[in-house]
Amino acid sequence: SGLVAGYVGQTAIKTSEVIEKAKGGVLFIDEAYALTNRGGNDYGQEAVDTLLKAMEDHRDDLIVIVAGYVDPMEEFIHSNPGLESRFNRFLHFPDYSLDEMMAIFDMRCEQNGYTLAEEARPILRDVIKLESMDIKGFGNARGIRNLFERAVTAQANRLAIDPEITKEDLMTFTADDIRKLSE
């Protein structure tokens, strides 16, 4: 969105402004494939054309890094011969392991003042395992953030009908809260 404008002619200007700010440094474009896969009324191609010219004109003064999911990035790179010739180094970051995703959930709990009941831990592990295998675009850490937010909602729904809530209740995800994540 930082490169593309709403009408013809403005995208090149907007992209050029972003490139100018990045000169002498790095321009990082996350989910870069969105520039080439939006259909007929999109101005992403104008941004790509402007970017390619700038990469050639400022090759000693501009580093461009594009990032995104593997398959869409392959399509993006192969959508234009100029992209293929300019982006010729690739780094693949593997998905987080199940243990790492559990640690991310624990970190979210700690940052937000929650604890995960011990009996909820194996249930969460199963939920993460299933969701990361079954849901296209689970997104690893983003998927864990979404699970955490759903756990907060499940806990709130459980506590909403409890007339006597303790501080510990407010700070703990129970096994029942975590089971709700797979519904």
C-alpha cells in the first residue's frame, strides 16, 4: 500500500518517493507478490516497473528486499524477467517448530499477564499442531497471535457467566478455554 496509489500516474510518483527515502539504505517490501496478483484495475505493475528502473539506476545506493510466502513469491519473481534478473539471492526461513510456537504462545501469555494451566498445555500443543498443518496461511507467529486472541475470548466467555471471579481466574487459560480454540 505504501507503493501503490489509487489512480494512473500517481503510483509511479508514490513509489519514487518511497525509493528516494530508501536510498543509501534498504527498501523492504513485505508480501511483495501483492503487487503482481491483483487483477486488471491494479496499479501494482506500475510500482514494479518504477522499482525495477530504480534498482538499475541506483544499484550502488539502494538495496531492495522482497519477502513473503514461498509459492506466491516464486510467482512474483517469475512474473517479470526484470525481477528474475535482479532478485537472484534467496533466503528461506523455515516455519517455526511446534516447540517454538508453544514458546511464542507462552511469551504472549507472559507479556499480557496470563498463565496457561498445566492441563491445558497438551491440548494447546494438539491445537497448534492441527491448525499449522491444516490451515493454509496459518502464518506461524501470526497464527499463534490469533490463537492467543481466541483464547482470551474463550476465557472471557467462560468468566462472563461466573458470578465469583478471582484474580487467578482472570489470569489463567484453562483446558476448557484451549479446547474452544478447535471449535
